[in-house]
Amino acid sequence: MKKLLLVALFITTVLSCQNRVETQFSEAALNDQFVALSGESVEFKTILENHKGKTLFIDVWASWCKDCLEGLPSVKVLQAKYPEVDFVFLSLDKSQNAWKKGIDRLQIKGDHYFMQSGWKGAMGTFLDLDWIPRYMIIDQQGQIKVFKAIKTSDKTLLNNLK
């Protein structure tokens, strides 16, 4: 009986961690340093401030990621359908050169930043990144409305774009 209880507790703990939902970014994530296309270093909180008062769609991606590339046409459809939404792309490419070439080759419109801290940096840790693409929605008040979506067809994601 004790073993069964321990297994149930373990499963509950694992599932609750996987379904974690955040409504605010951590201080560490807000202070994480990104690289803009211009080469400037920018804190994530500045990226958010640049889109204050707007609904924000965040796409964490990489140009080498097969699932990211497969999802990109759907992201472009959302951009066309919701022109009032700002789109920010956070790249986990292995180099800034690969990141910039990917943006050009794939003709991705929006604001672009390179996640120089990578998967295990402050933002990656906050997001508990285990897969990309990773989509998020931030509302006009700066609240995280969708913390973790990996498909553009996610109903919660789509409902928060309306």
C-alpha cells in the first residue's frame, strides 16, 4: 500500500511539473540577455516593454529544428489572420550566423532575438524548455495567457489570439 501511495505521489508530482502554468516571467528571465538583429544586447524585459499594450505571440524556435520548420507556415497564417498581434521569435540556433541566415531563407516577419543563454539559461530554465517550437501568448496587460503550446492548432493558443 505504501509503495502504491509513493507511486501515485510521484506521478502526481511529475504531471504537475509538466503542466506548470506561469502568469508572470521570473526576474531571472526578465533580466536574461538576448541579441537583436542589430547585434545589440537587450534584456528580455525590454523586449516586452517594446510590445506593451499589444497581444504578443512568442515563438521559441531554431532554423535547424524540423518541427519548427514544419510549424512555420501555420505561424505565417496566424500572422496574416491576426495582424494586430505582435510576433517575437526567440532563436535557439547554434550561432548568430545560422540564426540570421534562417530568418532570411525562411522569410520570417516579426521581431527577432537570439537566445545567447541557450536552453539552460535563465529564460530556458524559466520555460522549462524540453521541446521546440514553443509558443506563448502574452496579453495586452503583460500577463502570460499561454505558457506552453507546441502546436499552432492548440485551442488555448487560438482562443487567446481572438
